[in-house]
Amino acid sequence: MRALISVVVAAGFFISGAISHGQTLRVAVSAYPPTLGNPFTGASQPSAELWWSIYDGLTRLNWTGGPEPALALSWENTSPTTWVFKLRPNVTYHSGKPFTAQDVVDVLALMKRKDMARYLIPNELSLVSGSRALDDLTVEIETSEPDAILPKRLATLMMIDPELWDEIGVDGYTLAPMGTGPFKLSTFGRGNAAVVLDANPASWRAPKNVQRVEYKLVADKTSRIQALLSRQVDLVTGLHVDDVAVVEGQGFNVVVQPNHQVKSIALPNALREDPYPLNDARVRRALNYAVDKDSIAKFIMFGYADVVSQGVTRNTIGYNPDLKPFSYDPERAKALLAEAGYPDGFSMKIEVVTDSTTPDGLMYQRVAQDLEAVGIDVTLRAIPFTEYSRKYALSDWDDTDAFHLVWNNAAFQDPIRPIEYFSCMRANPFFCEPEMIDSIKQSNAEMDPEKRIVLLQNIMAQYHDLAPAIWLTNAVYTTAYNDSVVSFDYRPTGTVFETLIMKGD
């Protein structure tokens, strides 16, 4: 392996002295959203934690898929391309302005503006073709074609105040977000180092006794652990699984939550013209056989994760139980490479992010070592998450051949999202097999849940043969907290503030 470029991150700094727990929850996080209060640029952790504190969606997800009511109390598919949502009454923005169906219409219209095309969430809602307010608490949404999971997709659309957005612009809203959620912004802190949020008692999911949340940016996970152990914070997110024993050994509570995501190395077939190794499915299958995933699950993930056979986990809708993981078989990998015309291997540049929620650096080093053992000359490039997000959004990979990518089923608790971004349906696709489009559209249009599961399982079987990625293990999200937190629960979007209870002074 040529190189693994280290990314240097700043450790957090805390002021020592008397600690007053009170009803302020102090949280150390690994990163803030790159766009701070603009919630349209992503849908996963750690960004979702902050956004879900400030905003609400029309729906929200749980670990079994959902969707569940949020700002919408109910919904009905009144025709193949029409949905009617009934809104929760008496909801207001932090400013006191009532939230109505017209706000939903205006936010959906905002998603269609050309200047929003660079953001992720508008692209996730590309099938929405129009909407109208039937009354103050009823909105009708039209899609350009049937979309069986529109209520799930709408869990990712945070309801901003569209009038304020137009008034102060995206840059202004980024620094002064206005939502309907359980907390409202007090300050982003000097240098955006400490986000302070005050409770919103008018929220439909108002916190029980937490009056303030202080998010502290501590990029280095060792510093986050030290902050927890020294009681400078009450809760830390984004720990690694190898930290669990240390933290539990000090008497702190740890939650290791499998989160419906699959760790993988994306193997693009649409970035280069033929002939190009990764354009050949035999090469992509060979790379899967070359990697010892069992060792990754056992020794790097400490047994908290399982080897996966496809882009979904076994507790996600659409999981195909008949598919088996690619076995660790270097000789078969070499044979497939030779059959594809690469008996001596080839060179390959892989870009990865190594500062997220699991020991990713070790995982990707192991992948590179195993690939080199079958003749692949690998250069690993570690890049910051912000740079990775930009490249992914724009499909601007320069001379990169492959890159780490999570099959993020957690955003919808449904596999269609990663299926779509590993397809020709994505704008500027990095992986494209035209014959998959009809299968994907058919699964989107099937409103019968049982029939749709069969369609999704068939898609998983097709993708298994296409091998668009080196599938590794499921992902986990690790949170730890001290005894100041009496009651704690967690959803795919983050902490459940309406049930969180802290000790008083």
C-alpha cells in the first residue's frame, strides 16, 4: 500500500472549574453540519442530530421503518400519484408564526428552484411535481410517477419558514435557522465552536426538563471520551466500537445501535470510458472475494457488526435472505481478474473518510492490504467529510477510482435510496446499469407492501451479481452518557428529546 494520508483534526478545548449540571445537556459531537442551519444538504449523522433538534419533518422514522406522524398526523394515497397529508394543529415556528399547509407548499416549491439543485434533499424529492393547500391543515402533494415511499422521503425534508428563507436568503438562514422543533438556536458560538439551543416549550415534542442543549465540537474521539470521563459533558456521540469497553469500565452508559447502514467501497462503472477495470462486473466481484470481511467484523468491529451480503441489513425491508456474503477467496479473485484480462492486477486510487463513527481507518487499511495481496496496487487517500460531501454531491471525483460510501438505508429505513444512488437514475451517476431502471421504477410504484418486498429482494439479487461495491459490514452508531441523564432514547435521526430526562440541581 502506497500511503494512507492522515487527516489532522483539532481536539476540543474545555474550560475547567465548577460544573453545574442543572437541566443543561452538554453534548460532544464529532462534527457540525457543513452548512450549519441549512438542513437540505444531508440526511445522516452527525448533521441530522442538530437539525432534528431545531426542525421537524412531516413524518419521522423509527428503527422498524415507519413512517410515523410528525408535523403530519396522517396521510392517504388517494391516487397512484396523489397523496393527502393532514397536519398537526396549533404548531408554530420559534418566532410564533403559525405553521400551515401553505408553508408545506412553499417549502416544496423551494425544492424545485434551480439554486437548490446543488443540495441533496431537493434531489431526494425529485418525483414531487406539485402541491396545493386544501385548507390550513391539509396539503395535497402530486408526484410525476407513483412513489410508494413518499411519506418516508418527507421525513428528510425539514420544515423551514419559507418566508424568512426568502427574506434573509440561504446564507442568512444558515446562521439564523428557524424551525418548529423542540429547541431554538441561541448562538452558534465564537467560531461555531459551541452551538447553544434553548428549549421551545411550544413544540409538540417539547423536552420534559432539559432547558438547554450545548453542542460542543470535539473532532477527536479520544478528546470526546476524556470530556465524558471528566464530566465536562453529559453525552458523547460518534464513538468507536473499540471505545465501548473503556467507557463501560468507568461506569458510564453506552448504547451501540445498528443503524440500517452498510459500509462499502463503491466501485463505479460510469466514471471512465471502456476499457476500465471497474467497468467489468467480473473485476468488481473479484475485489469482493479478495477482502477478508469476517476478520473486519470480528477484530475491527469487535463483533458489534455482521458481514453483509447486499446493500441492506437483515432488519431492513427488502433484505434478501437467500443471498450469501462473498466468501474470502483470494484464489478465486485472482482467477476472475485473469479472466477479465488483468492477470497482473492494476492500480487503484480509493478515497475514504476516516473520522466518522467506527474505526474506519483500520477497516480501509485492511481492505487495501487484502486487495494488494491479489495484485491490486492501492493508494488510499483520507479526506475530510466536508470535502467528501462536496465530491459526492457534484460527482467530482477527479482521478479517484473508488470511494467509501455507506448504503444509507437509515435515511428512509428503506433500501430504495441507496438503490437509486447506485443507479442511472442519479444525476451524474457514478454507477449505471440501464437494465435496472425498470425494476427500480416498478418497486417505487408498487403500493402493496408485500409485493414491494418481493420486488426489492429481486433488485438485491440483481445487484449482488453486478457487485457495485465491496460490501463490508453493517454500521453502528455509538453513544455514551453519564448518570446526569436518567432517561435516554435514540432514533435514526438522533436523540429523542421529548423523553429525555435529566437530574435536577
